Amino acid sequence: MIGSERIAPGSIKICGLREPDHARVAVGAGATLIGFIFAPARRRVDVATARAAIEAARSEAGSRVVLAVGVFVDADAEEMNATAETAGLDLLQLHGDEPPALLAQLRRPVIKALRIPAGTDAARVESLIASYETSTSPPVVYLLDGFDPAAHGGSGVKADWHLAADLASRWPLMLAGGLTPDNVSAAIRAAIPRAVDVSSGVELDGVKDPIRIAAFIAAARDAFAPLAGAGL
């Protein structure tokens, strides 16, 4: 089991990967987490493709730890556990309305995504987080994503950085939603999250772009570097 300490401060996740070559590029550029979509979506992959990409990424990483994340939306525990075993996933990212009780049935640590409509105050989000903290296996990280009523993620809608900063001061937070190579530095400085996550922001015409992947990771690493000394 991967504990929260394995999602180190300053972690960078490239999500929505569909090709082994792109997984290899992401890891080679310095990504510490790689994500694969198993929910109905344009970026959905089958288990065999994900496994091939994870194996390629780990070959590229050598002795460096890279965590593979499977993204699901309202899937049942049996499906997620089976997919994790076959694909070689380290963590499960829940992007739907999964009840807190479900977490105890999962055999991998969980990243719980929070899709919060604009204008929601921090107290309501804290109440939602508190419900997951009651689980015997609470999430290792909470992911704050942008809210799109028509999609569960990957739409490029920007998250609320002010809310993210508030939450990140008390909870391990991964920031997603509308991040790009051009704004990720500002997002990290504003919110001081534990990690960042990107999918559409490193694509061109809907396909992962190696140049944008490398640029995003470089910008994020540069922004995280001075925070390390401040105890992030």
C-alpha cells in the first residue's frame, strides 16, 4: 500500500495518458505520477494499454519511484480492485459521487477529487472532506478540480485558486483544473498545493504533446523548488 508520504510535496501528475511513448516522455521529463482514465470519456484507455504505458514509464524511471493512478467515476469496488491488479496501478482516483464507505473496500490508496461549483465557501468543502475523513481508509490526497457541469474532469475549467490555498493550509491538496505550462507557476505560488495535475493543458488538438509536457513539468518544478525550504 502506498501511503500519503509517497505522494511527496512537489509531486507532478500527467493525466489522461493513452500511449506508452507519452508515459515515457512524462517520466523522463520528471513527472512523479501518471494517470489513466478508466471512466467513459474521450481519454479512456483499456487495461492492456494502461499496463503497457505503466511498464514503459517504469522502465524509463529506473530506480526512481513513479506512481500510476487509475481514474474512475462511480465505479464499484470490485471493478476498481480488479483493474488496479491487472494494470499495475498504485492509487485510485475517484472523480464521481463515491460514498465514503466505499473507500474501505478498495485495496489501493485513494485520491478523492472535489468538483466544487464557483462560489462555494470553504466551510461546505470542509464538511465534504470531513465525511471522507471518517472512513477507515481516508484519502491520501484531495484533488481540487475545476467545475464543469457537463464533465467529470479534463475539460480545462480553472479551479478556484483562493479556495485551493485555504484548503491546502489544512489538508494534503492536489490542484488541477485549467493548468497549463504558462500558468502552473502562478497557480503553485497562489495555492501552495502538495501536488499539481494536468491533462488537457499539455495537449495539442486533443493529443498529448511532448514539448508541452516537458514545459509544464519544468515550470512546476521551478515553482515548487523555493517552497521546499519553507516546509511544503
